[in-house]
Amino acid sequence: MIDIRILRGDEAHHRIDELATVLHDCVTKGASVNFMNPFSMTEARDFYTATAGAVARDELVLFAALDNDRVVGTCQLVPAKKPNQPHRADLAKLLVHSNYRNKGIGASLLAAADQEVKRRGLKLVTLDTALDTAERLYERAGYIRAGVIPNFALWPDGGYCDTVYFYKWFE
Ligand SMILES: CC(C)(COP(=O)(O)OP(=O)(O)OC[C@H]1O[C@@H](n2cnc3c(N)ncnc32)[C@H](O)[C@@H]1OP(=O)(O)O)[C@@H](O)C(=O)NCCC(=O)NCCS
């Protein structure tokens, strides 16, 4: 039974190692999520240490999927800071450990993010993803494909990777 919930305050700090393990698994298995291989657990921990700091400052909402009280998936909702975008947030770092994929965890994390978007009265969520990786997932969740930028980033093992932008408007 997978438990999807928001990690608040100290819990994000306590689960840095578990979150880092998921990120490390994804990057070392080829996910283009800002990092390059070789990718160490130290780098992964550094990323989630910074994330936990942002949670403590209320700058982002960190979601986790837990199996037996261990993080196996995660995503983030990052409300825009710009004064003219109070209605917008970015969805970022949707990651599911490779041992737990194709069970609906990614979709459940997106559904939890949707709930929080509505609770906060936000109207627009934007995201970008490496072409092909999660496109069907986002489209099923109601995201609209805005366009592709060729060669935007690199795959973690090298080679250009196209990026596709999505958005979702909440009535
Ligand atoms: C993209 C990612 C988050 C998807 O996570 P996931 O938990 O596997 O997602 P879901 O299980 O909800 O959906 C994946 C597929 O499994 C299918 N599925 C869902 N539940 C299922 C079940 N019970 N039985 C069989 N298949 C199922 C879905 O229909 C979907 O099919 P599709 O590939 O044809 O679209 C995951 O692959 C990942 O972490 N990838 C690496 C990181 C990455 O690239 N993230 C995106 C960055 S923006």
C-alpha cells in the first residue's frame, strides 16, 4: 500500500537519504533531471538538503510516495516567486524509483499535486520534461503540451536532449 503525502518541516530533513536514493537511482539509470553521470549520493543528498531548507522556508511543497514508511517516489510544487505570477507554480522533480514504476505512483503524485494546487487557489502549473520520458503521464493528468525546445539539455551520460513544456489551467 503506497502512502502519498506532503513532507513538512522536519520530516523532509529526516528523509533526505531516502529522497536522495530515489534521485540517485533515476539519474544513474538515465533520467535527464539536471544532473550528469557519474552522479554521487553526496550530490543527491546535497540537492535534497537544499530542498528541505526550501520546505522549511515554505518555498516549495514536497510530496512523497512511501512504501513501508520509505520514500519510493517524489515530486515538488514550487509556487512562482515573481510578483506578477501569484497564480502560478512549477511542477518539478517527479521521480519514481525504478523498482516501483508502472504501478500508478507517478499518476498518484500528480493527483496529490493537483489537490494542493486547488487548496492554494493556484490557477496555472507549468513543467518541462525530457522528450518522451513522462509525456503520456502528463497528458493523462490533463497537461497541455506547449512545445518542444530541441537540444535544451544533456542526457546524464551525454548527448543533447530535447525538452518539452507543458501547462495545466485550473478552473
Ligand atoms: C516518469 C516517472 C515519474 C513515471 O512514474 P511511474 O510511477 O512509473 O508512473 P505511472 O505508473 O503512473 O505510469 C507509468 C506507466 O505505467 C502504467 N501503469 C500505471 N499503473 C499500472 C498498473 N497497475 N499496471 C500496469 N501499468 C500501469 C501507466 O499507464 C503508464 O503507462 P505509459 O508508460 O504507457 O504511459 C518515472 O518513470 C520516472 O521516475 N522516470 C525517471 C525520472 C523522470 O524522467 N521524471 C520526469 C521528470 S519531469
